[in-house]
Amino acid sequence: MNEETETAREPKAEPEDLALRARPRPVTRINRRVLVGVIGLGCLLLAGLVIVALDPPTWKPKDARPELVTGTRKPTADGLDRLPSSYEGVPTPVVRPSAPVLTTVPQLQSPDPAVEAERAEKARLMRLEIEARASQPFFRLQTRTAPPPSAAAGTLSAATPPASATDLAALTSAATERLRAQIDGAVPTVDATDQNRKLAFLRVGPDKEIYNPHGTQKPVSPYQLLAGAIIPASLVTGLNADLPGFVIAQVTEHVYDTVTGRHLLVPQGSRLIGRYDSVVAYGQERALVVWQRIIRPDGTSIVIDNLPATDAAGYAGLTDAVDLKTWRLLKGIGLATVLGVGSSLAFGQSSGDSDIIRALRESTGQTTNRAGQRLIERELNVQPTLTVRPGWPLRVIVHKDIILTPVSP
């Protein structure tokens, strides 16, 4: 019974496959040969355009002949059309009696003496100016012995013509002006190894004047600060040398007169008004500060002549913090180096390079080198920044006598 029931049952269907029923769209692939051919054709077309642009052809028809320039095409003036075409139409000129010939020869005018004298003076001044420009402004010392005065005078008189006092004065003034201009314009360089200069220094004799020409000066007032007095103070405002500006300081101790030391002239708390120099050279670490006015607590003030500021030890200028812009300089050097290395790697040298590649490599290298040099020069031209904090102690040195009215402490 059981066997019959098992045979009577239908067999089980097989499970469905997990394969995708819809086929995906096939990927369109480009033939490599076609791609290489298109790229090659584009390169050939680009090369042909470059060649045509560099050397454009000139198109001329085969039967074209050079056109000769004819006279009919030239524009003619309006007056030429009214002239006769041949000599037959030219009217015969009428001969007129000639004018009587002068038998007397005109006399030439004599030159004006004043004009000739002025012209000669201008020529002489011009000659003196040329000689002054050609002459050397500095005299070179010679180690040989000088000739006797008589021989030197005879040689000079025989070699040079006599000159008037006016000529010598003009020549001397021109040479003096030329010498002053050269001294003011540039400082002459001195060779430290010049032996003639050392010998000349040894030959210089002592000064004949043994007395000081200046006499003793009596004090005008008992209330004065003599030269050499020191005013202690400290900064109220800070100092930054990037820009020019003013600075304020405050006196920290009483300052009495120099002679007796009993009269109070600059009390503690007085204000000093000054200014500082913002032009800083490379390697400079001190700021130049000068004081121009003193304001006392009672309201009285006096103008002073640029008294210099020093530090507590007496050294000229003030120094606190110095920013040499080293990091900016290192960044400029690094950027210039990266640009140079990048250009060298981008256009590597090869024996089979064409002229265009070599020209591009050289041009890029030169441009990169110039750009790097400009960057480094720009960073070197940036001056250091000097900074002095408020409260920095300083000293003011008096180099001229100052007369002040005493104040009560």
C-alpha cells in the first residue's frame, strides 16, 4: 500500500537557477588601432598648422606676371596739367637790359670789440672748465725727492705759458667745486696697503699751536645743566621701527643743577618727547632715539636739541627685541629651490630631445632662476624690526648746557 502511494505521487520540480534573467548591455570598446590612428592624425594636423603658421605659403596664379608700375597710375599735381606738353609751346622769354654793375666793392664791417671780448671770455671759461674736469681732484704723494725750487720754477715757466690772476682764480674755483661735489657724492676709498700713504703720515710734522684757542666760559645762570649731565628715565610708550613715529619717556629721578646740586631743575615725573629713526640696516640691533622736548609737572617746558638716548650702561641707542625676518628668508630660499628642482625634473635632459624641448628647458630654467633670485633679493631687502617695550630703562645724555628755572620739590 505504501509502495503504491509513493509511486502515485508526482516527482518534485527542480529549483530555479539564480542566474540573471536579463542580459546586461555589452560594453562598447574602442579599437586600439582606430584610437592610435585618430591621435596620430590629430598630431599631424597640429604639426601642419604650426608649420603653416610659422611659414605661411603665398598663393599666386600660374599666369601671373609682375605688374610694371606705369606713369599713368601716379598721382599728378594740379599745376602740372596746365603746363605745355613740349618745348614748342613754351613762350620765348623777353630779354631786358641788365642792371648797371657796381664798380665799388662794399667794405666789410669791422668786428665789434665788445662782442669779440665777450666771445674770447666765453672760450677761456670753457677751456678752464674742461681742464678742471680733466684734472684729478686728489694728489698722489711721491716718495722721490722733490727738485730744488729754482729748477722747479724754471721747468714750470718753460713748460706752461704765463697765466693771469683771473685765470688762476677761475681754475682754482672750478677745481674746488669739482672736489667738493665728488666728496659730497661719494666717500673716496682708501687703500690700507698703500705704503706711500703711510710714509706721508710719518712725514706730517707736529702742530705748532700748543694753546687751545677757546677761552674759559663762565656760567650764565646758576640754574643750568652742564654738558655731561645724565637724566634717568624710562619709556612710557613702546617703540617699533617698522614705521617712523614719536616716543614718550618719563623721568624716574630728580635732576639737580650741575654746579651746586641744590636746585631742582627736572623733577621726577617730567615727560620727555622724542622721535626714533625707522631706517634700520641689516644686522643693526639698536634703535636711534633722540629727545626734543622736556615737559615738567608744573606745565613749563623747554625745547632741547636732539639729546641722544642710551641704555643703562651708556651705550648709544636702545635694544630689546630684534626680528631679523629669518623665517621669511628661509621660506624664500626654499621656494626658489623647489622651483629650480621642479623645472629640472619636468624637463629632464636627454640626448634625443628636439630643439623645441631644449629651448623650453633652457627658458624654463632661466625664468625659474630669475624668479628665485628676485624672491631672495626681496626678502633680503626687508629691514629688521626693532622693538622696545614700554617701561624700558634709559638715560639721556646732555651734550649742550641747558638753563632751566628751579622748581620746588
